[in-house]
Amino acid sequence: MKAAELVESRMADWRRLEQGCLRLEHPGRQRLSTQQRVEFAALYRAACADLALADAHQLPAGTVRYLHQLVGRAHNQLYRSRKFEFRQWYEEMFQRVPQRLFHDGYLRLAAAVFWGGFLLALFLSSKWTPVPEFAEAVLTRDGIIGLEEMYSEPLWESGDATGAEGLMWGFYIFNNTSIGLRCFAMGLIFGICGLFATVFNSIYLGAAFGYMTTVPQGENFFQFVTAHGPFELTAIVLSAAAGMRLGFSLVDTGGLSRFDSLARAAKLSLPTMMAAVVMFFLAAVIEGFLSPSPAPYEAKAIVAMLSTLMLLTYLVVLGYSDAPPTEEDTLLDW
Amino acid sequence: MFEKNRQIDSHIRVVTPENIGFEYRVASPFERLLAFLVDAIIMLSVVGVAGLVAMFVFGLFGVLGMGIGVAMVSWFLVTWFYGGVFETLWNGQTPGKRSLRLRVLRTDGSPIDAGQAVLRNFLRIVDSQPFNTYLTGLLSTAVTRRYQRLGDLACGTMVVAEDRSRAVRFNEINDVLLTPVDNMLPPGALPSRTLAKAISQYVDRRRYFGPARRAEIARHVGEVFAEQYNLPPSVDHDALLCVLYRRTFLTSRDDEETVLESGSHPTLAPEAFREFELPA
């Protein structure tokens, strides 16, 4: 049999497979019946066989090219992306992620750097400081004036009643979560720069906190920052740790090729990052609605303590384990 | 799996669970840029419409600030999760990719999952450096075999183009007179397998060329063939290649089947391998 006759006899099946692809590619249109699905799979296997034997049948180049794209197209309809599965994500987020974080060296490093820098700067700019000019050196003269002006009166007296809380809630979600995600992603090329950013943030924030203890505006400042502090600061530390894992995976490959090492780190750090995003959302809700409200300071302090307790439960109670889950035991398998 | 030394163009070989190897064409950075621009326009209009509606609705209740807040949340969600959600639900495609017939796949050709879809779009921010020019991503696609940006490398994904060519009929050659050349050529004269493939590519494309160009291209093979079978040097090389094409792929007159039919089973390769040998 010559190629032309062979192609002529197979053409009808290829056309039918093409029709099936067209209908599957537009899910809005009518769906395939069971019968048609079985037929689609059979047609796909037949096309695969035709392609495999293309050389033996001596098909011309154009037909082979057509078969390649036809098989590829049908392959993409037959093997589809797995949907988001709630139960699997629940297990990942509440069992494996806390256990991984509990054993995560990068998280310990990021937390030590952040809180160490924060407390050091806090001490250096408080009234017991051995270096009185420290706060001004870090915050700059203009920064200090801006900070003092911002908290010169209680926040709830400056707002108008047009839903400013909602505005700030939206702004905090947009701004802070974007900063966290950026911090994570940029860790990929700048593992070291992620470390630097963490140090910078910790020193700057520590200096601001310390300075505010020495001036009368401090009361308004702590009224504002107390309630959402735990979630927001933890989320930043988590983002930094996840970013560092990406960046350092390119340096310390553990015997893999650099790309494989990066892929492994990405797989391990994505759920961590999702936890950080959830924390940013919680922080934004508190920061937008409770922090600037005239609620008594005790209420805000209780919220702060409760959220700290929740974080400790997540990281220590849920996370406590002898060893981190194995790398194969993950939701993401690429 | 990918065979390292076989690639000379942008086609990537993938092996299916049916153990069939087929080829994908990897999407070029330019196609991906166009797809991204389509997506960017859609994202902007979604954010714009959602923001205006939210501000209008909340403005009616006298809480305009809440409306702006909702608008900003929708901005955040769209910029960070648009690609991830669409590529999960639409099997590796966003509206922009669908309009340009691109698709995200794993490097082994299997579909991506939700985690990959979300992560490769989170890491877009790295590829867009510096200053949203996408130079990092461009550099990364330039140095990797599958044109992967950094987000693709971290997730083990690639973007392929789904070409949609219609099934090709065989070329009926009507514009040149083939019978005289056919009669000059001995019945058993057939090209080798690889040469037949090359000739089929030539015949697929010859209608785009003028007579002078055809003669120029066909001469390289035609001259050798003419010499081997003692054809006059003035023979029309274009017609000669068409005859060879017709003999190999189209006609199945019994007297020409001698070589191919030695195996008698059409799915088996012929026992005697026809080789086209260059005269010394």
C-alpha cells in the first residue's frame, strides 16, 4: 500500500479526532457523551500508532508534522491539570507545613536575624541607649518628624466616617501582601539581598519602636501597632525564610543540578508562602478595622496575645515532630 | 524524555504514557509577550470594572472608602492570582495564551497542577526585572533549551504552541508534464527513505516558488539522480523530483511495487533497505 492510500484510509479517523479536540477545547459547548469519550481515547491511540509507524509507512514530512500536532493536541485534552483539592491542601497546610517550618533552618535564621536586629535597635534607640544618636542615624531627621506628626493625635480622631477602615483594609492587603510576595520571589535571585532586606527592616522597625518609647506620641503609636503586630511581623519573617530557601538552593544544591535544586526548594517553599499570605490577610483585617479604632488598649493587647498564641499553636503544637516530613510526601509533585 | 543531542530547532520531544514519542514546538518569547499583553489588557479591564462597581455600590451607602478598599483587594487578587487560577482551571491556559494557542505543560509533557500554576505566576515578578522590562525572563529563555523563564525552571514547566494545521492531502501535480520523464526513468528507480522525506518537503513547498527558483533547488538532487540513471543532462529536474514523489507516495502500479512489497506486510519496514548512493 502506498502512503497516499494509507493516508486516505486513515484521514476520516484523524478528522474525527480533530472534531473531538475542538469540542473538548471549548468546554462551554456541548460535552462529549460517554460513547464519544471512549471513541476519543480509541482514536487517540490509533493516531499514536499511526505516528509511531510513520517511518515504516514512509509518510511524507507534511503528514508527519500534522500527526505530531494532532497527537499533541489530543494528548493535552486527555491528560488534564488536576483541580484544587481541598482535603489535600488542608493536610498540607495544617500537618506538613507546620512540621516543616518547625524544622526549617532558614526560618530559624530569618527569625533570629529579624528579632535579634529588632531588639538590638530597640535597645539602642530607647532611653537607656549607650549611643544617643542611633535613632536619628537610622530614621533620619525627616523620618523622625514624619513619625511624630503621624501619631500626634489618636488615629480615630483624624478619620472621617466614609468607610476609611475599609479603604485602609484594602490598602494593607494590597500593599503588605505584595511586599511579602515580592520578598519571597526576589529571594530567588537575591538570597543574600533577602537577608539584607530582613536586616534592614528589623533595624529600621526596632529603631522606630525604640524611639517612640521616648516621646509623648508613643501612646498613639502603640495603640495602633499592637493588635496586628504578631501576624504581620511573623508573615514577613516567613516570606523572608521562603525567599532565602529559594535563593540559597542555587548555592547549596545538595548534590542536585542547580535547576533541580531550585525546583525542589520551590516545591517546599510554596505552601510556606501560602501560610504567609493568609497571615498577611488576617493582619490586614486587624490593621484596617481594629487598630485605628477607639477600642481600649487592653482589647488590642488581648487580640495581640491571642494571635501570638495561635501562631505558637500552629508552629509548635501542630509542628512538633521528630523529623520533618519526607520530601516525597508532598502535595506538589514536580 | 528529552534527548539532549537531538534538538536542532525549537521542537521538544515528549513521550506519552502510550510510549509514543511526539514533538511539541516550544513557544517563542515573542508569542508569549503577545499572550501576556492580551492578559494584561483583560486584567486591567477586570480591575477597572470591578473597582468602579464596588465604589459605586459602596458609595450609594455612603461608605466610599470601603469601595476603594474592595477595589484594591480585587487589584491585589487579580495581579497575583489571575494566571494561577486560569492555568489551573483551563488546563494550562490563560485567556491570552488561549487566544495565541499556547499552553503551559510540565517538561515531560504532562499537565501542570494548581501549585505549579500559582508558583510560576508568583515568580513572574523576578522575571519582569529590572523595572518590568522582562529582561531577566528574556535572558533565561535565551539560555535554556525549552525557552523557560525562571518561574518555569522553578516549577519544571514549559510553554508550548499548539499548532493547528489541517490534515494535508497529497499534492496532485498538474502543472508539469510528468509522463515523458517517468518513461525515461527505469521502473525500479526509487529514492531512499530519507531522500524521499526531503523530496516530500520540496514538493509541499514548490508551489510557492517560481520556475527559476524551482530549477535551482531541484538541481542539487536532480543532477545526481540524472547521472545515476543515465538521463540526458537537459532533463527537467523539477519534474524529475515530482516523478519520484509520485512514485514513492502516490501511485501504486504493481510493476513499481517490487522493492517496497518485499516484506508484503505494510507495517513492516522493507527488508531490502533502499539506499541512495552518491556516485563516486
